[in-house]
Amino acid sequence: MKVIFFISLFIILYTYIGYGIVLFFLVRIKRLFKGKLTIEGFQEQDLPAVTFVVAAYNEEDWIEDKIENCLAFEYPKHKIEFLFVTDGSSDDTPKKVNDYPFADGIKWSLYHSDERKGKIAAVERIMEFVETPITIYTDANTFVNKMAIRNIVAHYANPKVGAVAGEKRVSMEAEDSANSAGEGFYWKYESTLKKWDSELYSVVGAAGELFSLRTDLYQAVPKDTVIEDFFMTLKIAMKGYVVRYEAGAYAVESASASVGEELKRKIRISAGGLQAISRLIPLLNIFKYGVLSFQYISHRVLRWTLTPLALIVLLIVNIPLAMGGHPFFVLTLMGQVAFYLLAAIGYLLEKQKLKFKVFFIPYYFCVMNYSVYKGFFRFIKGSQSVVWEKAKRLEAEKQAVK
């Protein structure tokens, strides 16, 4: 029982704290021998043309602001082509794109299909029309900083770079929300890990809010793929290319309207993560993929497999061990009980809309791991659709996001 306890404890601590510490020191060691990672970039006259793909589903409230956001990029306008994909939209999203008064010289296209087959089907449908060497993808309900394209493109001066992941940021204006506090904290930590992953070797998967790839490396993925951005970029990394992380290219979105709404996203992502793991079995071979496998297992696989299970096992085996009277096991049980009590209080406070952020992070952590169990059952039943069920966002945050 003690062996099970310490194995479970190690898995949990390594997944959420230990890997970050190990990564921190590995990056510093690498810098001692090779120096800090530098980006060569392009001369102004050599900047490559890019296609900026905006995926939108029933985003009539956001799409005009998104277009204005796109037109503000600090990048030669004649080297950007905008593709707006509105498949399945039943509101005025495609009409608002089509009626928007684009200035002369702006290259843009609208691709709309009444049938909704999911984002990956929409992307695959339009990729045959992309003629630029670099394709950048984003969602309609996010706002991207002006220097994003320029900062992303700079990485492609290195021929080893096959994809570049931007940074996802969650607007923290509504700090009284349990979800804003938890989601914002989570993404700040994730961003730090991705930055170190990138410097050590490669990011392990990109977020769909903002990422890019070399167009000639694009390959169609199975149409039932749930988190296509993650799958696509890892397949590129498995070919020997690296996926870089660019914090200077970020997409800002408001937090989900509630933890319940965020749970919808987390369950879907968990189901998609487990699906991806089942389809990327070769990537578990550390003898073939080396550092990439180490990063993939440490940063992704454990979170979606062993760690949520270890949390339950740790609590169960800690009870009889604590009953033996050993101070260490008594303290660890008290610590676990206190943590889950904080999470329970966070749940109650969210219901009452009270502002005590210290309780919200434990609550969000528990919700995040609960979503893995829900996602697991969806995965084994094959019931997770590739079509996103949109989570409600904090509409009051729109101006803050902009």
C-alpha cells in the first residue's frame, strides 16, 4: 500500500510541478552549451506571403470586430490573404463577412457551406485554395495582437521549423468568476511550459486559437479527429520538424461564462486527447523520438491518463495508512482533505457569485481532472462529435478582450 501511495504521489507531483522544474533546469543546461534560442527572421523584402484562416460558426456578434482586428496587422497587406470559413453558420455571420467594406488591395475570400461537418472538415475543404507557403489559423471569437503574423513568420526562416504555436490568453477582467481565475491561471502556467518546451526541443501540440504551419506540410487528418490542431502539429513534429512557441503572437478570448460552460470544453478536449494518444502510439517510443517523446509523455499523456487516476488512488490508500498513526500519512491525508474542501467551497461560492479567488483554483483543478473521466467515457463509447458545442463566453468581456 505504501508503494502504491508513493507511486501515485510521484505521478501527481511530477505531472503538475516536477515536469516544470525538470524542464526549467534542462533549458538552463542547454543554454550553457548552445546559448539562448535565437530567431533569425527575414529581411523586410523577403517576408513570405501568408494565408490567415478565420474559422467562424454563428459568430455574428463578433465577426465584424474580428475583421477589423485582422486588418490591423503590422504586416505588408499585399502579402496577406484572408480566408473566412463559416460552414454551418445559420445566423448572419457569412452575410456580415460578405458585406464588409474591405479596402481595395485587401485579398479576402468567404467560404461557406450550409452543412456543418466540424472545423477539420471545413479546413480541409479550403486548403486546396491556399497558395502561400505559410498558413495561420485562428478562431473568430479571439482577438490577435498586431505583431502576431510578423512574430510567427520570423521562425520560418529556420527550415527545421514546421509549425509555430501562438499563445492563448484568457481575459482576466472578470476576476470574480471562478472560471476566469482558474482558467487564467491554468493558461499562464501552460504558456510558461510551452515556452520552455519550445526552447528545449519542440512544443507538443498547438492550441487552435492561434497556430500556423508550412502549407506544404499540411496533411489531411481522419475526419473524426476531435482536436485537430494538436494532432496536426504533432504529426509534423514526428516528421523531424520542430514546433516553436511564440509568446509575441497571442490570441485573447474571454473566459467561459461559468465553470459548467468550461467543463463542456474540457470534456471534449479530454476525449480528443485520449483519441490522439490512441492514434499516436508510435510517439510513445522514446528510443525513436527521444526528447519529443519525453516531452509528449510528461506534458500531455500523463495528464490525460495516469494522473487523474492517481489522484483518486492516492486519497483511497492514504486513509488506511493514516489510521496507522504515522505523522507523515496523517499530514498528507489532512492536506488532501483540506484541498478538496477548498474546492467544494469554491463550488459553493461560484453558485453564490462571491469573490474569493483562493478557492477557485482548487475548484478549477478538480473540474479539469473530472473532465478527463467524462472524456474517457465519451472516448470509449465513440460519442464525442467533431462538431464543437460552443461554450458560452462572458459577453461583458468583449471590450476587455479587444
